[in-house]
Amino acid sequence: MSPLPQDTAAIGRGPVLYNPGLLSPEALASVFVVRRGALEELTEQVRAAPEDDAPQHQLVIGRRGMGKTMLLHRLTHVVTQDAALADRWLAVVLDEGPYHVGSLADFWLTAIEEIGLAQGDGGAVASAHDLPQRFRDEELEEAGRAALEAVAQRHGRRLLLLVDGMDVVLDRIGADVEASRLREVLQQAPWLMLVGASTHAIEATYHYERPFYELFRIVELTPLGEAEFLGQLTALARRYDTPQVARLAAQRPAHLRALWRLAGGNPRVVGHLFGVLRELPEAGLKAHMEHLLDRCSGGFRDRLEALAAQTQRVFSALAQRWHPATAQQIADDTRLDRSVASGQLHR
């Protein structure tokens, strides 16, 4: 996928919430305030990778909206802008959810094409399109891996592939034989380092009988604390010249604390909240909550519908009360047994 014009999506309408690759490195850096610890951690892992041995591969885990994609893009910029790292590494992000990947061969070819597009390397793009015409099955897989290594050699650097949707890739590769071959490459190739991102822990990486057991070092993105939440809002207010939002943070701390709790420490939801506060700076808490829920209703509904039916009933009863409730009160509202309501509340 060829890159889009930088910052076009941000002009005149506020923060980019789903595609940080649209932002210039400078714009992304100006709003990247809440995952600095994870960025420093990953940057140090890249910096410390041994020259002549396979590096330690990384896996970032966090729910949707927790900042995984932004972190990968920011890491790419850091590596590119650091002279010592840029001299050793060619960093490229593979877009979230590479759903056209159906095999290990597809993964190698996708990486070749993305590098070619990012670097203006027509030879790499041509190779990604030509190889499937000349090879099939295992031969295509080996030809793709060899071509990817050749790209690294041609650019005189090691490859840092940042794979958003690593769970999708590993699930699509799936078969034990292909997975074992990928593990072998990752364990032996000094020219390749993977930094993947996933919305959940991947069984193949933590179950001792699975092919990627203990292959990845885990970096977990946890929900934002109150100070991080305020820091992100302040950074967005500064970036998009909205002093009314900055004033809210200073003048109505309890108001924002309630909204932080509703947002669940999710950076993407905070981005939606910034839009609400910018448009309705004088509104009350109830109006802010209603507009935030309207913007995020799809995501919240997906999370609610992922719950079991009984859990949904208990959640709904608790939400409609708007106040703390006992297990007995929830049992009365839902006509469930008290022990069942208590168990669901605990969960």
C-alpha cells in the first residue's frame, strides 16, 4: 500500500484516531505522550541487538485503541531519525491486519512489497509481483525469504519489520510445518527483527507445545492512568490549538476524572473525548458522556456483545442503576439467583 500524503487527514478536523501513518513524523511526535516508556524499551531492544546473531523479537499486546499502531509508527520514526540506528536498520511498518496473507510465502512477499514502496525500491516491488509467476508452494516460500534477505543486503542494513496484526499473520500461517520454518528463520537470521502487535495474547507464543513458545519478548500496553490521560488531552489541545480544552483540565478536574474513568484508560477513546470537549467546552458532564458514548457506541457495543448473555443482563442492570449496587439488588432487577448475580459481578 503506497503512503498517503502526510498530515492530509489531520488538516482542519483534529486528531487521527485509526491511521497514525497519515501523520508526519513531527506531528506524530507532538501527540505521542503516553507510551514513551514502551517506546524507550523497544528502542533499547533494537539498539542492543547483537550484530552477528539473531535479535530478540518483540510482541506488543494491548486492546484495540491502546496505542499499538501509533507506537509502531513512532518506533519507525525514531529508528529512521537516529543516525546510529538508521545506519544499521531499515524499519518498515506492515499495515494492521494484513488479511491477504494466507501463507508464509505471502508474508515474505508482503514484506518485500511494503519495503519497496516505502523505500522507492522498484526492484523489490517487481520481485514481489514476479516471484509468484515463477514459483509455487514451498519453492515460492524459499524464493520469497531469499528475496527479502537480498533486499536487506542491497540496502546494506538489517530489516526491522513492524507487523501490526501479528496475531492475524501467525493464525494465517497456522500449519505446524510453515510455523516451524518461520521460527527457524527468526531464530537464525541476524538480518531480520520482528516487532509485532496483537490485541490479545497469542497462544502459539506462550503454550510450550506451540511453535513460537518463548520466541517473543512481551511488551504489554496497560490502560492510561489519570495523569497520562490528562497529559494526552493537554498534548492534543496544544497540537490543535484548543485552549478551551486545556482550561477544562485546569478548572474542572472532577469532571475530567469521571470522563477518564468512562474512557477506561483507552487512548483512542481519549481522542474521541477531545473532539467532544473541543466542540462542547461549556457543556455539563452528562452531555459530554452522552456525546462520547455516541462517538464510541460501535466499539462499546462490540465489547458488550462479546460477553455471555447472562453477563450482558447483569451489566445492563448495573449500568441502568447509575449507582453502586449489591448482588441482591442486581438479582432482583434481573430475576437471577443471587449467587449467579454475585459471580457475574465478580467477573
